[in-house]
Amino acid sequence: MDRVVKIILSVAPVFFMAGSALAEGGGYNPNSHYAGYAIAAALAVALPALGGALGQGRAAAAALEGIARNPGASGKIFVPMILGMALIESLVLFGLIMAFILSGKIA
């Protein structure tokens, strides 16, 4: 997990520097705030998807390890695992809905 945070923190400044590096000189642009909405919409999809994938991977690995250790408990492990996966996926879908809302502000 620490490695993922380091990667995100090392890549994130590129998103914020690109806007100033490609900016046109002089004057006020009334549409300049749309770039912030676009970045927020991209992050609203990317970060929940990353977290959801990591969470679902860990949940599936733990469930399969538990079933491998005790095959008789597969019925008791499977249903809570599926419920947990659905709850994790609902958070990812919430991020997708937020991205749609933010992209609606751009157009």
C-alpha cells in the first residue's frame, strides 16, 4: 500500500504542472475553471476504481485462503465475500456517478 501512495504522489504533480506549462499567455479566460472539473472527474473515476480493485483483490484472496484451509466452511465464507464485493463495487459506482455529475458541469 505504501508503494501505491508513493506512485500516486509522484505522478500527481504532472497533472497540475501540465496546465501551467501549456497555458496561453495574457488575459483572463472565463472557461479556465473547466480544466479543474475535468481533472476532478478523472480522479473521481480513477481513485475509486484503484481502491475498489485493491479491496476486491484482498477480499477474494482472503476468502480463497480461508476456503483452502477449511473447504467445509466455503458456504459460510462465500456469501459474506459476495456481499463485501457488492459493497466495494457500490463505492466505485458512486465515484462514477460523481464523475458524470462533474462532466455535466463542463459541457
